[in-house]
Amino acid sequence: MSQFSYISHTDETRQKMLSYLGLSNIGELFSDIPESIRMTTPLNLPAAMSEITLDRHMAKLAEKNADLQHVTSFLGAGSYEHFQPSVIDAIAGRSEFYTSYTPYQAEISQGMLQAIFEYQTMVSELTGMAMANASMYDGPTAMAEAGLVCCAHTRRNKLIVAKNVNPEYREVVKTYASGQSIEIVELPYASDGRVDRHTLEEICDEDTAGVLVQYPNFFGGIEDLEAIANTAHAKGALLVAATYPIALGLLKTPGELGADLVIAEGQALGNLMAFGGPYLGIMAAKKELMRRLPGRIVGETTDADGKRGYVLTLQAREQHIRREKATSNICSNQALNALVATVFLAYMGPSGMHELAAQNYHKAHYLEQRLNSIKGVETVFKNGFFNEFTIRVPTDTKVLQDALLERGYFFGLRLDDYYPELERTLLINVTEMRTREEMDAVCEELEGLL
């Protein structure tokens, strides 16, 4: 079996290009890069494989992935196992949608533009906000971009980020801030796992651009957003609330409680877990922040004949407007993932979202009560929660998880990996996918191990 190069250029064509540029070798292309940061030793890569060998190699790697059809998952923490109705594939899989990218040519992209317009409308209703953009990359980058919006709108450079926000979100916010000269101040959580509001009142001042919190928070607790919003607004800061879309079928919307920007990971809205992506970043905001938002906004209009039509109303990328006025570097609006979310929300409707949220809530509370009946197991944070909660166990969490995985269960997320102060604690998630029999069974297995 012959081996194929993935690069089409031959030595002859490379030499012609170098000659045209007046260079003797490819290395001279990188002469502007300081030698101190160049890689001087070659990469230790294995030899190239033939196509059939590569196919077998990739198949072996794929076999290492656990199949959720054969493993019962109680793991959430940002990616959730929800049911995907068959109608989603039936619509999103159609060629006119499945191959869609950014709809620059409005004249021939009316179907996709209408779908995005519907997406924006439903996201606005779900979050209780005046408007939404045409999606972001994912939840973490949406939160980071929201932080930049706060700084641009208030002309301040300090962000307060709650410690009980998803650790991966916080890391992405720090990465964005490091290149923007933005100060990040960590807001601790109180004994009940929710934001320490007393500390917030102390550190939120006239230099604060925004307060970034999660609702429900990473531990599953439901924050008092209204009180947090009042504290932030008293100092002229904005409130960014990262939320879980399914929970909004039951909880009050962040918009009702005073949030200025709402972001979310849209994976739960009909998108598969897909080993981590591609996912969908949701962003919604108050009307006065419209021109600060990154990404795109689709608007409804009428044509010369008075017929309804759709256009890209606001495009904030450098290629669309003057660079110094740009607010976005979003190169993809995750159109297909947004379409899936649109179909999901339209299919479920308000009553369906409420029923879905109620199932998540009641099933999670059933498991929490069952676990607390096991000797040595206790809930860490005694407060209201939606479908995630934290428990402490009397043994090493990794050993316990490994033993349960051998028995067919993904048993939560070890919190001590992210919060050293929370020793022997696990974040447990329950969605509508779990049955009473599965929850009873994992409790029996856990009791046997302890």
C-alpha cells in the first residue's frame, strides 16, 4: 500500500515560489521570529502510515471512547446528555441547511436567515432579554466576549468573576483578559456554595465593568440574581449571567432578575454531546448593548414589493466595518448548531420546556435524597438546586469513580480536581434520560462499595 502526502506541492513548485520571493529556503520565511522562541529540534513524529493502516489505527483509538448506550451517565458540568427528538435530524439534515455557512448573500439565503431570526427570537424569550445575536462559538467564549462587552460599554477594565462559575469558563475569560489589560478579581463563594454577597459589596466599586456569575452555578446552586444585579448596578457595573437553557423552563429568566447580558452553552438544546463539540454559544442582551455585541444580528425587513425579507442587520467584524469600530472576531456563527437549537425549541414549545425542566428537577432531587440515605454520603451545599448537586463521600473519589465505571456508571465529576478545598466531593447530574431504576441501581452499587 503506497503512502500519500497530504500536501499537494512538489519540490519543484516550492522552489519556484521561493525563487519568486527571493528566498533560498523555507526557513527564511520565519526570519522575523526571534530565534529564542523558534523550535530548533525536529518533532518526534511517527512514520507516515498507509491509508489502510491509518484506518485501523483510528478505529482502535475510537474503541477507547465509552459509549453512552452502554454506560449510565451522571456526569454534567457543562455537557449534558439530553434526548434529541428525531425531528431535528429530519430538518437539520436537509441539504439546504446542512451545508449552510454564514449567509452573506441575503438574496439567496432567505431560508437560513429566517431560521437564525427565529433562533434569536426564541433565545430572547427564553432568557428574558430584548435581543440575541446569531450565536457564538461555545459557552466559555461567549462569557469571555460578554466580559469584553462590559469593559467597552462602561469604559472600565475590571471584571469580577465568581469562583463558583465553571472553571473552564473562568480560564477562557482569563485568557481573553490577558491580552486586553483587563483585571480579573475572583469572587469567593459562601458556605452554601453561592456567591458571597458580602464580599461582592466590598470589592465591587466604580472601577468594575462587570460581574460575571452562573445561574444555576457550577455547584448546582440557584443564585439570587436580583440581589447581585442590584449590587453591580449601584456601582455602574453590568451583570453577566451564564445560564443553563433547560433550567429556564422552570426558573425565572435572568432578564427578569436584572441581568444585562445572558450567555449560555446551547449544547443542551438538541445538540449531541459529540465528545465535546462543535457546540453553540448563546448571547442575549439588553437593547442598549446592541452595537457592542460580537457576531451578527439578523433583522426582518420588507423588500421593494412590501414582502417580508431577512438581512444581516448588524455585522461587527473587521471585514465589515472599520477596524477600530469592530467588536467581533467571530468567524463562524455556528449556524448548523443554532438551527438544531431552533428546531428543538420550536418542537418543545413553552409547555414542553417546562415539562423537560420539571423532569430534570424532580429526578435530580430524588437521587439526591437516595444518596443522602447512604451512610457516609452527604450533600455538601444545603441550598436549592436544579439538576446538579454536590455530595461528599467517605473515600477517595477517583477510586470510587473507577470502581463504578467498571460497573457501567459515569459517576459525576471530581470537584477536588478544580477546588482543592472540596476534598472527596463529586458533582452529580441527572437529566430526563435517567430512570428511577438506574438511580436506584447506582445507589445500591455505591452502598456496596462503601
